[in-house]
Amino acid sequence: MKPIIDSHAHIDFPVFDDDRAALFENMHAVGIDKVLIPGVCPLQWQKQIAVARQYNCLYSLGIHPWYCETATVKNIEDLRDLLIRYKDDSQLVAVGECGLDKLHKSNFITQMNLFRVQVSLAKEFDLPLIIHVVKAHEEILKCLKSEKPSRKGVIHGFYGGPQLALQYVNLGYKLGIGGLLLNDNAPKLQQTVAELPVDSFVLETDSPAMAPKNGQNSYNTPLLLPDILNKMAHLQKKSSVLISEQMFSNVTQLFDL
Ligand SMILES: [Zn+2]
């Protein structure tokens, strides 16, 4: 088996503060090599970078749509300054997570403006995007088609069917596949994973979000990754070893690791 990389885990969040070291030991024991820690809000950027340094992880910098209404012009300048400062840092691998979320109460126009700013930063710094999109696929696809960011990126926490999936894949984007795949009430997503080429996907957990219903903890951890990988292998009718090789190749290629 190739090492497993979690392409989306908020391992910097306070819920992990007490047992982060033990969690990384347990992850390494089951072949999970590292995680990508996505940016969510300016207050968290320094902690993200510190956790990434301590545990040899990857990180991205950005502002999540849930935080768009508190984001100021100064925050955007700070984001750009940090990207300039860390542009040669091999652990900084993307811009985001950024995007649009119609189920969140924050103003959609504000979300849209902040997403556009981050797409242009991804272009300026030649980095891929980590995109959060809920019920706003039309708007995101339209923006990606017109802006054409060269390094593309990942649609994280993808939940849609094959038709929607193909629209992203045909533009060169990967789909982040997480714990929802284990839920048999998500037949559209299972169909997507069964039908699309295996180079369309990267693995993620979105920890601490998406806690498994029957899990020991009230929060999710990257330790769920082998289950997601095995489910993907089952749906793709391929061996877990082969899927692990392909997932490693997809994530290293996307983030230029
Ligand atoms: Zn996230």
C-alpha cells in the first residue's frame, strides 16, 4: 500500500489540541502519512502553519465562505502578504478553502466577491484551489470557466452524481471524496465513485466534521481514511492496493508534492 494523505483535515482545530500527538502516532501506524490543513479564517492561519511545521503536514491559506462577512480588506491584504512570504515554502500547496455555500446565512454576493479574490490569488501565485461548494455549482462552474485558473484544484466534500461530477472533471478538477461515501443513503455519490475514472478523486475526511454515526468520538479523524479507500475500491471493483497507488498519485500530482 502507498502512504495515505488526507487532502482535507482541520487538524489545527482546538478539538485536537489534547491528543494531536497521539492521533498522529495512530495515523502513522495505519499508513496515513500526512494531512493537508486547509485555511478557514485569518485568526487561524498562524496556528495552521505551526501545526503543519510540527507534524510535517501540508497547508493552504484562504478564507472559508462561512467567514466571509467578517473578512476585511485588511484580511485580504494579509492573505496576499502571507502568500508572498511563504511562496517558496514546500508545505504551502494551495489557496483555500474558498467557495460558495447557499445553505449558510452569510450574504451570497459577499461570498462571491471573496471567492473571486481567492481565484485571482491562486492564479497570481500559481497554486491550485481548494473549493467548498454547497448548492452553488452553477455559479462556481461559471466562474472557473471564465477565470481559467491554470493549476485547477479540488472540489472538496463532493456529494453529487456523475453528471455534475463530470462537469468538474472535464474542466480538470479533482473531487474530494470523504466519509459520506460510507453512507448508503448517498447513492448519487456512490454512483459517481463507481462510474468515473479513478484519476478523478482524492481522499479526504474534513475532520473534525463529518463524524461517523457509529464512531467512538463525537468528531471525525483521519483514521477514517482506510474505510473510505476500501469503499472506493469496492465501488470501482479494484484492489485496495491499486486504489491506494492511484490516490497517492492523484494527490501528489494535484498539489505538486
Ligand atoms: Zn473544510
